[in-house]
Amino acid sequence: MKINYLLPLTLIGLAFAGITATTVIPPTFDQLVKQAELIFQGTVTDARSVWEGEGGQRHIETYVTFKVDDNVKGDAGNSYTIRMLGGTVGDQTMEVSDAPKFKVGDRDILFVEHNYDQFVPLVGIDHGRFHIQHDDATGRDIVVNGEGEPVRDLTKLGREEQSATGAAAMSPEQLKAAVKIQLKAPQADQPTQ
């Protein structure tokens, strides 16, 4: 199998005008909520990669479709598809560093921005995906970050490792409730009434 790695991200900038970022600074929880156009909980129902473009612009894109279980910010409808640069078609693989990989059956809470306009339409690339997994030790569902660490403290997102705190892992319901509270909070840059 032939694998094409796209590192550094500046290579993507050469192929796709307007993308020049070379590093992703982990966003804070406040930034995740503010920047996301849509926030929803969903289950992956389809993930397919296809060749797009012609000649020197030929590349692989992956379309990931979710059954939307809960709209938290905006309205993703009952089904929503994100488009990401990279994937595998036949024996050809194109990877984008730090881009999340989805498979059918994955359950996630996504913070989506600029779908179909940027190479990974999640706030902060993999920081905009919170994977839901069952914790056998507690018998409940928890959310984990892009590194696979249980999310315990939203004030530490983008600042510290989550494992450093003794708090219990956050459930999907707790994360969604925190988003809703953040959405209702007065913004510092907006005048209060």
C-alpha cells in the first residue's frame, strides 16, 4: 500500500490556496464553543473516501456521515456529512497529520466549523472531536479527547493533560450541558443588557 503523508501542513497550503497553518494551538473550551457553527452528538453511519480533482490537484477526500442524535448548537438535521482531506482509496492512502479518523459505529460529539471549506472541518482539527466510549470500570459512557484521555475538566482543555486531575471522567450529557451553559453566558465582547 502506498501512503502519502502530508507533513508539514504547509504542503497542504501549496495544494489548496488559503491554508497556511503549520501548527494547531489547542483551543480552550470557550473557543471551541464560540468558533463552532454546529455542535452535535452523532453516530457514524458511513465513511467513504474518493478521488477528487484532476492532474496536480488530484487528491483523496473522505466523507463521513453521522446520524445526528442530539443537536447542541445549530441544527445539523437528522443526518450530517463532513468532508475531510485524506483517506484511503484502493491501495493509495493520503494522511493529514493529527486529523481524526472515523469508522462506522463511532459515537462522537463534534464541534464543526467551515464544513466543505477547510481540510478538516472541526475546530482545532482533532480538538473538535470528543469520542464517546463505554467505561467498563464505571459502567457508563464517557468522553475522551483526541489523545484518547478521558475529559475531566473543561477549564483545562488546551492547557493541561486531563489525567492530571482527580475528577471523574465526564459523560456526554455533562459535556453537552456545559456547552449549553456556555452558550447562555454573556460574552465579554458583547454589551450586556
